[in-house]
Amino acid sequence: MFCIACEIQPSYRFVQLFYQHRDLQNMEGLIFRHYHEEIPTPLHRFVFACYSLKQSSYVLDKIKASTFSVQIDSCSYQSPHIVLVIGESYNKHHSTLYGYQLPTTPLQQKRNDNDELFVFDNVVSPWNITSNVFLDIFSVWEYGMTTVIDEMPLFPILFRRAGYSVNFFSNQYLLNGFRKGTTNQAGHFFLADSEMSDSLFTYRNRRSSKFDLGLVEQVKHFKDEHQLDSYTLDIIHLIGQHFEYSLRYPQTVRAFSMENYADKNIDDDAKEIIMQYDNATHYNDIVLDSILAMYDYEEAIVIYVADHGEEVYDELPVHGRLFQEPTKFQAKNEFEVPMWIWCSRSYQEKHPDLVAAIRSSTSKEFLTDGLSQVLLYLAGIKCKWSNENRNILSSRYQSKQRIIGGSVDYDNLMK
């Protein structure tokens, strides 16, 4: 009887994995909660592996069908050069832009002081899992829609249909495989498919770099080697502050030492991890400023947003992420994310109305699965999927329920 009782919970969790069907994001969430590790026998694990691969293949075929058939109605090309930079594992409360006591982001702060940077202060990610976030960001689907995510297209195809050159530079997700240490399933499966990749992107980098400035050099090289297209959408995916933090920056640019944390009532091991994280954040500041410098003299607009946050010994005595139903502290550190929009001087001069719309939107509630609507608006793309009510930069924007971790209402939780 005791043995049977011990098997009830693992068996229940095993069955839960199969009940996700086409919802790969919830399946991935359960995997990150180690449900698959409690599967009773190797045979059960093999069966689940076959099942999950079959589901991934099915969902990919559905997304392809939804994506390849799309058409747009019109495009005004109001923003000729758009850049989306996706950060990694960024706890916004360790950024000077959001009130952190150490100068971790002096270069972003300087641009903010120069009125180039517009900082959004109420942005939440739906997941603390990179792969899940990527699927949400790339799809025009959003939480609250009656359709399922695989019945909606991925937004880069809409830009290609409009005539934009769409270029994807990633320091994690490569077409020929994952970067070591950043393997995820649900959000990368569509990026690992060559047919999908060729349809979404005009160009895609083929190698990762040890540090993110190496990826920036790849972008620079590409821009130097190719004539600047009339209209471009560049998507730059950093490795940012992904664990292990000490590996994310050259030691020669270290800005903080253990003395900066002498007043913290924690042990030296924890202090060292915070120090490493803050140094990685400071290096990320250099990376982001280098990206902006590439577009300084273009009519360009850059959106930066992190995929999710990170625990760094703030309210909880842990670092990394906790893959469970989010608590209030986890929501603050793992799901609240930094987001800002930068406009070059040329862009500001030519688009004062757009800049005013951005400036007036920085305090609105936002869930990052709505980024596609912002991008479509900036390009001036009109299609059956564009919706002013879901565009945070529009006066008609309507905030929605913000679900995090697959099931938790963020705003109700934080009350």
C-alpha cells in the first residue's frame, strides 16, 4: 500500500504532461518543473519523448500553414529601420534606470538623460522560460484571444511580405543547433526548422560569440558588407546575463568588487554571485550602447526588452529562476522586465508624432506577447492581424489580463 501511495503523485504528473496536447508552452513549463524526471520507468520516458516530438512536429506544421499563407493589405513604411533587441535573464531592479543603487547602466542612463531613451516601467513577461517567451513574441497571438497560438502567423513574415529585409542575429538560437547551456524546446522548434527560417528571415547568423560584443561585431560586419536596404527589421538576440553570470563579461571590464556589497547581510558566496550579475549587467550596458551607436546616423528606432527576469538574492535567498507557480516575490524579480525604446535624432526629427505617442505610453500596463502589434504599427503594416486596441503606443490601447507562468493573473497577485 505504501509503494502504491508513493507512485500516485509521479504517475499523476506523468499523465499531466500528456494532457497539454498542442500547448507546448505549458508542456515546457511542466518540464521545467521536473515533471518528466518523475516519470516511473525508462519506458514511460521514451513514450513521452516520442509524444512530445510528435506534438512539436504537429504544432510546427500548423504554424507553417498559418504563416506561409499570409498576405498584408498595405504598408506605409513610416519607420524605415526598426531594431528589436531581446535581452536575457535581466532583473530590472538591478538596473540604474529602475532605481538600483549601483551604476550598472550608466550609458543607458546618459541616453535617457539626453531624451533619446523612453523607459517603460510596467512591463511583464508571460513566462520565465526563454523558449516560451520567444514563441509568444514571434507570434501575433496574444493571451485572451479565442484562437490557439498555432493558428496565428509569426510576425517576421508580415515584414517580408511588405518588402522589409528581416535579419536575425542570435547569440543563443542557431539554425544548426543550440548554444551550449541554453537549450530549450518549445520556443526554439520553429527557429530550428530551415524551411521556416528561410521564410521568416532574409539573413541569419550561423555562429555564436563568447561575449555579446562579438555578436555586435557580426551585425556590424553584415551591415558593412551589404548595401543598406531601403527598409530593414533587425532582430538581435543576446545571451545577456544568462547563468553563469561570470561567463557573460570579460574580466577586464569588471566594474564592481566585493566591497560594493559589504553592507548586505548575506554570506560571501551570495555576495560574489550578486557582484558577478551586476558586472554582467554593466557589460550588457556597453553592449546595448554599442548597438545603438550602429544606428545613430540612420532613421532608426530600437526596442529593447528582456525575455524574463532573474532571482539575484533580493527578497528570496536564491539566484536563478524558480519554475513553479509564481509568488509575489517571483513575479517581481522573474517576470517584471526592462523595456525601452530609443529613437535616433533623425528619427525624432522626422516622426515627432510617433515620438510623442511613445513618450505618453511609458506607464501603461503591458505584456510582452503584444510586441508584434508595436512593430506592425511602427512599420505602418495593415493586415487582418493588426489591431490598434492591442498596440501600447496607440491612444486606443486597451490593457488586458496579464497571465504569467501559464495560469497566474499578475495584477491580482501583486495586489
